[in-house]
Amino acid sequence: MTDPLVEEARQRRLETRPTPTEDPAALDRTDPERHIAEAAEAYRNWGRWGDDDRLGTLNFIGDAERARAAALVRRGASFSLSQPFDMDGPQLGWRRRTNPVHTMLDTGLDAAAGLQGFPHGIGGADDVIAMPLQCSTQWDGLGHIFDRGIAWNGRPAGEVVTSSGDQVTGIEHAASAIVGRGVLLDLGRFLRPEGGELPDGYAISTAELEACIEAQGATSAVGRGDLVLVRTGRYARALREGWNGYAGGPSAGLSFTTAGWLHRTEIAAIATDTWGFEVRPNEFDESFQPLHQIVIPNMGLTIGEMWNLEALAADCAADSVYEFLLVAPPLPITGAVGSPVNPIALK
């Protein structure tokens, strides 16, 4: 719940804030620091939900929002939005990210050989998996990205995330929060109807997000508490051609200039079918994921990446219904700054 006095002060600050451009063509590619500083100041939500907040924009989802979202389930159709968690994944070792390694601890062969030590003929199989938490379909937690040494809600990064993990905004705090109305914005089909896939390096603008919503119709309206999914078609190409730089390489994605739209729509979270959520290469000559730097530590927005939106997108295109119940809780891994997830969309 937002404190009315805090909200009043925030609104006064918004009236005098800088107004960053929402036109990608107006960005000065040589001056990322100015653009990042302006956007951070303009779209900062620090203190909005109190000094001890752990959820950021996930606070926009309440019981009423979840109840309304549950009513969207009419057919009972269920779609898993996860990539497979196996060794044939996209990771190439950047930042020591590897694909999941699945190992059997006990097998049917062990049982048949009588090696398990169980009585009266019972046998079983057990297994273990080793994986970075952000190597496949996942959520970025609020402790994942810092802005000039500061974490979400204005806290010093070194006091938030230590060698023991995220001491304040660990992903476990969101374990029951990410259930609500999902909305698919299929920018791939909207902007490239002939193939349904955007080219690498394509920066999706605010105007294009809004035009896609209008074209898809009323079920695509985006507002407070929604969980927005953006399909570019990049994962579809990976399925067809192989990974070919999917992890960390060029891709279509959101323009840095969409930060204002992400802020004023008051969405709870956003996820894409790409490795990095924002356009790559980034829109400044020397930068790395500048939109992350705004939306996670300043806005408090939870981001999902590497989601498989293909089956859901085909169904939405077929019935022209782009809203659904989305159930996508992270694993409650204490102190983690991200989590794998198997999101389920129900229509």
C-alpha cells in the first residue's frame, strides 16, 4: 500500500522532473551517461512502497487483480512458456553462465542390479541438476542490477548483495507475487506480418508498442498490475536455425526510450523471448544494457528473459484474445538475484 503523503510528494517531483525523449532517433549515441541519469531521475520509484520495500512494481498486483485475472480462464487451455532446461541450451560461458547439467544419482540399472539396498523389490531413480539461475527461462530479481553503486530503493549495492546473497530483495520474497493478468504484445507479427520475426538490432519504440496494442484490440490493453510479454520472434529463429548468438548476441528488443512507457503504464513485470530484454547492440556507442540500469534499480521492475512465447502467440493470433491468467512464481531460493521459472499461461 502506498503512503498518500509519499505519493503526493512523488507526484510533485514528477511535475518538475526532466522529460527524457521517447524517440529513438533523438538519442545521442555518444552520451549514454546523460540519458541514463535523466531517465533514472524521471522514472525512479524509490520510497513509493516504503523504505523497506522488497517487491518494487510487483506491488501493483493485489488480491483484486489476481481475482480478475483468474476470471480470464475460459477454455482451460494451458501453455508452458519455458525453454527446455538441458545441456542443449543457449549459454556460451559468458560470466560463467553454463547450460544446465543434469546427472542421475540412482537409475533403473542400479535397481535391477540390486545396488540400492531397498527391501521387498522396491527401486527408484534420483537425479540432480547444476545450473546458473539465469541460464534459461528466468526472472531477473531486484538485486540483479545496480545503478552507479546503488540498488533498488536507493540502498548501497554492497549492503544489499553480499557473498551470502541478496540480503534485502532476494527472489524468495516474490514467490507468491507473480500471478496476475498476462498480456501478449506480438511485435514480431505486428511489425513483420510476412514472417513474424523482427531483425537483429531492431529497437522497439513506445509508438510501436502502443500501435500493436491498438491493432490487437481491447484484450491487449495494458495497465496497472499487468504482466506484459513481448514477442520479437528471436526465439522462433533460434528454434529454426540454432542458437547462433542468441545468448548475448544481436537481437531485436525494447528501445531505451520505452522506459517512460514502462513507468507510466504501471505494469508489474515484463518478459520477452530474447536473451537481454532490450535491443542489442544497445543504442549507445559505449554502453551495456542501459535500460536494465533504469528499470531494475530505479523503477523496481521485474524482468523476464528467454521465454518461449511461440505456442501462446499462435493461439492468440488464432482467437484474437491476447489476455490470460499468468502464473509465473520464481523458485523461493533464499538470497538469489534471479530464478528459473516455468511460466504457465491459462486461457
